[in-house]
Amino acid sequence: MTESALACLILAAGRGTRMHSDLPKVMHPVAGLPILGHVMKVAQALVPEKIIVVVGPAMEQVQTFVAPHAVAIQKTQRGTADAVRAATDQLQNFAGDIAVLYGDAALMTKEALQELRRVHAENAAAITISAFTPDDAAGYGRILLDDRSRVMGIIEAADATPQQKAITLCNGGAILFSAPKVWPLLDKIENHNAKHEFYLTDLVELAYRAGLTTAYAMFDNEAVQGVNDRVELAAAEALMQRRLRLAAMRGGVTMQDPDSVFLAHDTLLGRDVTLGPNIVFGTGCVVGDHVHIRGFCHIEGAEIAAGSIVGPFARLRAGTKLGTNTHIGNFVELKNSLVGAGSKINHLSYIGDAEIGSTSNIGAGAITCNYDGFRKQRTIIGNNAFIGSNAALVAPVTIGNGAFVGAGSVITNNVPADTLAVARGRQVNLENWGGRQKNNKKDTKSS
Ligand code: UD1
Ligand code: MG
């Protein structure tokens, strides 16, 4: 039992009309990655010799996404067999097996495809299909078995007789076939069917009739679910989130309310991370060991080093890097900023395009004024600095090591190390002002 060399052909040229979208269907994100990206990830996990994606002619965005993998252009969408034929130049002389995957199967797994390959090799089959038993067989192709339980063919729902419609074993979509044995049969597929399309599924009957060995591997229902409309997109997102949460918890993350934590496909969480309720991760986040993220945080493109505490209600935007043991508190927004080890920004701050050293303290309401209306400017704050509450640091500006900025200051000039800078109107106390005011105005007081 040996597995042959593999090529993966991913069909993604369908129009996806039921999405009612300007974006090609396969580019809609699930857990922050286009659906097609998920399919490509599982294809890559099989370490194939090549991956080719079939796209429509006006799908530049998909082509860009697919690079550096090859694309084949299907000029008009005339069915799944026609889509496979679009890759004739790249594949007709391929000596190994070809796995055809559907580009909208966001929840396909490496394990399911490995099972497909295992069954294929075990049976020394020429063509092996994926089978599953959905709760509602509705629009799926029904698998026809002969009296020895060999796959005779697939009948599409639109062409099935009432008896065939009663079959519960359905075609999951993924198909694996030996290129030298089966590719020549592709040309024999015709479009004499209800949809006038060239069905890839007809290949199975052609192979069976030619005396080739056919087989099927059982897939679980989740792995074959396609995304055809926004309702199915939401369902795929929910299932993907469930997978990601389970993987995180199994890897040593505590989640107080897993169902309210949203992860991205690439979120990396360390050991003993604790996540409170209602946290959203965008893509590109790395969270170190023993980090505690309290509830209601929104985090994307951020790195949080070990031992830090974030939130509740914090927003970390792209380019944020927190050193070890930092404290980021409520209603703090950080963007494109480095925060050194042990520094604290605990309340109501906006820190953008800044570099803060270690063990510095940024007071409540302190902000960096990073945008002058034309360009973003940087704020540099040293180690052990203290920025008083409600200070406005007008960038570009540098605050030295150990420097202090008085509360309420508007800082426009650099502050040298160990210096106190106060930049606000000096307080004036006028004695008895209240009493005089009362006397002067008492005749004119309105009721
Ligand atoms: C297909 C199968 C059906 C199976 C089901 C599983 C066929 C004929 N039928 O039906 O047996 O139960 O999937 O989900 O294959 N595509 C192209 N070019 C085309 C047409 C489609 O690239 O001309 C792509 C689509 O982008 C999609 C995939 O092929 O990713 C499947 O096409 P779709 O129309 O969704 O097939 P189903 O009707 O769902
Ligand atoms: Mg489909």
C-alpha cells in the first residue's frame, strides 16, 4: 500500500451568486482568512507536488491571493468537470494522483484528506470519492453502490429519481484519482443533464464502466460543508471558532466564556493564558505565557509578552508590541507602539506611533498627539519616565529616561532625562472671590 505523488486542484471559479457580493465567494473571510486560504492550508498540509487553483477570468484578486501557486483559468463556468479540464495543460501528463477540492469547503481538514488517500491506497483504487450522510441530503449528489458496495456512480440531486433521492450516502465533493488512469476519461463527460453542466461526478461512472477500481472514504459532515450564502458563511465561522477555541483550551488557555471569545486563524496563545469574556482577536496576534486578558478587549496585529495584563476594555491595534509584565488598563488604545517591560498605561489613554521604555508610567488620560493633519509622528518615552494625567505629548517629541511630565501639560518640546516638565497655565487663587461675587450680583439675580 503506497501513496503516489500528489497534485491538488482546487476549484474556485464558481460565481458564488448566492453571496450577493462584490467579493468573490472564496475570498470571504472565516476567522480572518479567506475561505480559499483554509482550503489551501489543508492542501499544503498534504505536501503535494503542486497546488493549482481554478479561477474565473475576472478574478484578479483571487489570483493574487493564490500566488505563488499556479492558477488555471476557466473561461466560462460550465460545471465542475469543465473546471478540472481548465487545468489540462498543467495536469494531463501528471504521473501521480490528483485531489480535486472545492474552494468553498472552508472546514475541510487534513485528517479527512489523509483518510481519502489512505482508502485510495488501501483499495488500490483508480478513483476514490468522499462520502458523508448529511441530516438533509437536499442538493448533494447521491452515491450509487453496486451489490458488492463498490461505487458505481454519482447522481446529482437535480437528475435523481425519487428512489435515488432516498439514498442517504452523499458525495462530499473531494475526489482523488490516478491521473494516468482517469484523466483520459474527462473528455468523455457530457452535459446531458438537468443543469446542462459538465459534472465532474460523472467521472466515477465512467471509471466504473471502464473496469477501474472505485472506492469511497467516509468524511464527517463538518469537513464537507461548503459556503454558498451568508447564512452558511456564518455557520462556517461558528464551527471554525469552535475548533479554534477547543485547540486553544487544549493547549493550556483558560477561557471564562469560550463562546464569546473570537479568535483568528493565526492567533498564537501561550501556556496559562487567561481570557475573560467578550474578547475579539483580529489576525496577527501573539500572546505570551501567563498573560491575562480581561473582558471586552479588541486586539489585532499585536504581540503581548509574558506576564502582561490587558483590559478590561482595551484596544490594541496593528503594530503594538507589549514587553513582559506590562499593564494595559481600561479604555486604553494602542497603535503601532512598543511598550517596554513592566510599563503601565492603566486608564483612558491613546498611545499611537510611540516607543515607551521599561517601567514607565503613563497617567490616566495621557495621550500622544501623533497626527499633525498630514503625517504620523513618533513619540519616544524613555525608561522609568512618569507622564502625568491628561498630558498631551505632541509628536515628534522625546521624553528622556526618568523624566516627569506634570499633569495636564501640553508637551511640544523634548524633555531631557530626569527633568520635570510642566506646560500648563499656572494656578491663580483669588481670595474671597466668591463672597465679592455674591455681593456684586445679588440685585441682578434672576429667580
Ligand atoms: C457538487 C457535486 C455534488 C456534491 C457537492 C458537495 C458536482 C457536479 N456536484 O455540487 O455531487 O454533493 O458538490 O458540496 O460536482 N466550480 C467551478 N467552475 C464551475 C462550477 C463550479 O470552479 O463551472 C467550483 C465552485 O466554485 C465550487 C465547486 O466547483 O467551489 C463546486 O461547485 P458547486 O456548483 O458548488 O457544486 P454543487 O452543486 O454544490
Ligand atoms: Mg457547492
